[in-house]
Amino acid sequence: MPKLGDNAKSGKAFDLAAYLEATSAAVNKGLDKLLPKAAAKPSTIHTAMRYSIFAGGKRLRPALCVAAAEACGGTGEGALVYAAAVECIHTYSLIHDDLPAMDNDDLRRGKPTNHKVFGEGIAILAGDALLTQAFQILAEATASRKYPHSMTVVELAKASGSLQLIAGQVTDLEGEGKKLSEKELRYIHEKKTSALLACAVRLGGMSANCSSAQLEALSKFGYYVGLAFQVIDDILDVTQTSDKLGKTAGKDAAAQKATYPAIVGMERSRKIARNLTDRAYAALEIFEGKATALQGLAKYLLERDR
């Protein structure tokens, strides 16, 4: 298996599959060390936390974090702790999103959702525990020269707080059964998805002591990639099966949620995703060819089928 950064250094064509394999393995190894062991008392909660964090998934947010660090001249290894913190936030949000009071989903990453295995009470607490674990991981990490803990912890807190991730969840819930405009739907996607993706690449840049100009470029990249990701997610919810997605297909329509295909149609939705991805590519011009992994990941997010 290739080591982190091999693609960027070799000069060969970017191998996305190998890159995702390497980053996933490295992040999983880090998370295994950073999270309490399953046997730690009370074992039920730690088993539930680990069930969801290690349930699979492509580790896209950690991969984006690592790729951003490499684009800024840092190392993937130096970004792994930041990537692990972001993945804890992401997994907590999925556990809570799947609860009966939210999306009421039975399947996540091809496996029964946390509350189906451990019950609603433990699932809520497992999400809470992963949320707080993320900030412990970040606070105990070795800070970079330019970006102390006071900046990185606030970065993650803002992205996952009531003005960003939570704002998106709230607006999503309140919008069920209502006819939303494209502008209102974009707001949900900006907050619910784009904010944490942008945070992942920004933290990766911070781990590498990026310049202010690089940080701004990463912010734009993360914003546009996050929006494109969610538009494609809306499309896949309509076009793919549950087996293919690893989660329940068609649940947005069943819950009467607004989606891009429902509001603007499938053809325009695809054009919007392509336009957003093009803008993400444009944001990377400052890196002068050193953001190969970020470009490859953006292309994958646009063209994925699950």
C-alpha cells in the first residue's frame, strides 16, 4: 500500500483509489489509538462509538484534510490528528441524523444504524461522545507554528455549531413537507455539508502552516466542493439503490424533503454540480500544480455513483 503523499511526490498520474486506501488506513489507525478502547468502562458506549466510526465509508473528509496539507507543503502524517477530529464530528452527525426524531433511517454505510443496534438512548450518547472526543483530539494535538489551539479548536467549533452544521440540520428539519426555493435549499447544503468539508481542508492547511492566501483558496475550494457533493447526493438518492448507496435510497422523497432534482430537475442539477466543481478547480490555481490530490478528489466527488 502506498504511503501518504506518494502520489504527489512521484510525478505519476494520480491514483485516487490508492490515495483513498492509504489515507483511510492511516486515519483508521489513528482513530483506533485516539478513541477509548471498546472494553473501557462503560463498554457499551465505547463499543457504540467504535461501531459507527469504524462502520466503513470512504473517509473523504479526512482525505481532503490530508490533501490540503500536502498542497500547502506539509505532510499527510502531520494532518492526521486534524483529520481524525473532523471524522469524529462527521460520524456523530450521521448517528444523530439517522435517529427516528430526525431522518429515521435504518441503514448507514451498508450496516444497521447505531440506534438499531444499541437503542436510541445509547445512540444519542455515542454521538455526544464522538462530538466531545473530536475537541479533545484537537486540543491534545501538537499545534502548528502559525495556528495555535485557540484557532483550530474555534475553527472546528464554528463549523459544527448552531450557525453552520446544526443550522443546516435545523433548516432541513423545518423544511420537510414545504416547497423551498433553490436559494433556501442552497442554504441548507451550505450549512449541513459544505461547512464541515471546508473546515476539513482549512484544518489541513493550518496543520501545514499555510499562508493566508492559501487558506482563503482552501476555503473557496471546500465551499464549492461541499455544495457539489450535496447536489450529487441529491441526484444519487433518486437514481441509485440502497445496496449501491449503503444507505436507504429514496428517503428524501419519502420525507418530502426539498432536493435539487425535485426543484430544478435532473439535467440542471447535473449542470449545477459541474459548475460548482469547476469553481472548486479554479480555487486551486494558487497551488501551481501541487494540489493534484485535491483535484482528483473533487473529480471523484462529481463523478461518484454512491
